[in-house]
Amino acid sequence: MPELPEVERVRRTLESAMVDARFVRVLLNREDLRQPFPAGFARRLRGQTVRALVRRGKYLLAELSSDDVLVMHLGMTGWFRVETASGLAGRKPDRDAALDNRHDHVVFTMSSGLTVTFNDPRRFGMMDLVAARHLTKHPSLATIGPEPLSRRFDAAALAAGCVNRRIALKVALLDQHVVAGIGNIYASEALHLAGLSPFRRASTLATRSGQPRPGCVRLVTAIKAVLRRAISLKESDRYRASRFRVYDHEGEHCSTPGCRGTIARAWQAGRSTFYCPVCQK
DNA sequence: CCGACCGCCTGCCTGC
DNA sequence: TGCAGGCAGGCGGTCG
């Protein structure tokens, strides 16, 4: 599920459920996800108020009244469910059947009466708790790249991440140090919108001295457009195949106006890449 | 620095 | 209907 747009939507949901509320109960159904929960995790959360819920790349950061920060990552299959306590008690059997509780690993009961449940079948997600003043030293966040939707992410910033790098452009977009929050889907989507081949070297977007070339400007614009659109997609459109231009559209006609190409699929760095061999140069 | 590969896990889809 | 194999949107590691 989760690249930047999906994580941003989760953030908004959690923000309304958790900000200004206290952790009343913290239930861990196991000792680890991708990594162990830190020592005293539940105890350090209990009684703390959530001051703010922010996102950094694909990470969610809950800023607590204790000046600790709860760092959360959804991995590949992680998601949060928000329910009222009465809704939990009165759940209907048919809904029970549809709901897979087996992978409910963490349950926060908030002072608002809402419960926030983290469910993650593959357990590639993680949670950590760090002092706010050490947040910038957190191994996952210390060297992370710019926020793609911020003003600071411009052609110069992308060029700086690409200069002299021999890796494929698609692989560079997946590198969270170049730009934060882009995953396999939106890397393919942005490259298609920008008309750039996923196979060209990242270094071709910049001059040797790091000045952005025209394709770099187009790619920055495309990244912002693709991510913004995905964030604002209506609920009813979110799971429609048409939400993507190329991802999972192998064998279909290219949607670029005037292009007669067919969407192809390739492998890069162990991941599938979807692209149009005709209009992506 | 780079590409290729592996491991972490479970679920789902395909083909036999 | 069962089973094996391949694949999945992330990330961190090793090796040559």
C-alpha cells in the first residue's frame, strides 16, 4: 500500500484521531515487527499526549508531550484502523468475518475513546521511540532526502542527488536519500509523465558541475503532480486501475497524447518497472 | 560507487 | 480441490 501519498492519507486519519489525545493503553501483541520494539515502549507512551502527527518521506512521526517522538513506518503491508470503543464492542459477526485480526500487532487506546490499531501481515513495518533532540540522528531519518512536495525540492535539489551517479534513473528515484517518499509505483508514474526513460543514467539529468538539465526540471514537476494527484484522489477512485498511467498496465496502449506505444515491463534492482518504450527517452 | 543478490514475512494469484 | 511457484507497493545488508 504505502508510498508517500498513502502515508499522507494515513497521517491525516491518525491526526484527527490522536492529536491532543493521551495514550491510555498500549497493547503489544508481539515483541517485534521488522525490528524489536524499543525497551519500555508501552510504558513510555502511556499517559503522553500527542502534540502533532507529521510525515517525513514514508515515516510517520508522533510528537509527544514527553518530548519523545514515536517513529512509525508501514513497510509494505502496514495500515492503521481507527474505531470507537463502542464500535469495537458492538461489532457485527459479518464484519468480524471480513476483518483479519490475526495481524493486529499494536493497539493504542486513546483518551478520546478511539482505538488505533496497527495491522501488518508481512511485518515489514516498524515502530521506534526516540528523544526529539535525537530525531535527526535517527538512522532512518538522518540522511533522508528532501520532501518532494516542499519548495526545497526543485530541479537543483534533484540534480544534486543525480550528479555523477551512474545508477539507472528509476533506481535513483527509489533511493530515499535522493528524494524521500517515492516507491516503486510513483517512480514509474513520474518518469512516464516526464517522458524520461527509467534506464538512463541518473547523471544524465545534471551537468558535470551539477546544474539541472531540462529533463530534470520536467521530472521534478512530474513527481509533484503525480504525488499531489494521488493524495487528493477521491475515495471512490482510489482503487481503480485507471489511477495509474503505467503501473500494472503492461500490454496496454500508452496514454500519452499522440503516442502509439505499448506499456512494457522490465526488471530493475529486483523490482518491476513499467514504462512506454516509445515516448520515454 | 555500483549492480546484483539475499532476507525479512504472509497473502494471493496462477498453472498444473 | 490441492499444491507449488511466483509475485507483491520497503528496506537494509553483503559481495564482487
